[in-house]
Amino acid sequence: MKAREGLIPTVLGTVVTTTGIAVRRAAPALGWGIAGFGLAHIVLGAIDLVQHRR
């Protein structure tokens, strides 16, 4: 169960980042904002994965 603590935000961040990159053509500022939000989730999820590895 502890592995999910970081895995869920990381996977969610990947999906959100991909969505943000796809939206960039229609609305560049919004797309970059969504992509940044997703990247933040990836980073925080990765930190959780590393911390709970022990």
C-alpha cells in the first residue's frame, strides 16, 4: 500500500502533463499551466516514492 502513495500522483501527473501539452495548440498559456501542474505532481510523487522505498 505504501508504494501507491507516490505512484498515484506520478501517474496522474503524467496524464495531466500530456493533456497540457495537447492543449497548447489551442491555448498556449493554459496548456503550459496544465503541463506545469502535471509536472509538479510527477516531482512530488517521485519524492514520495523515494522516501517510502526504505
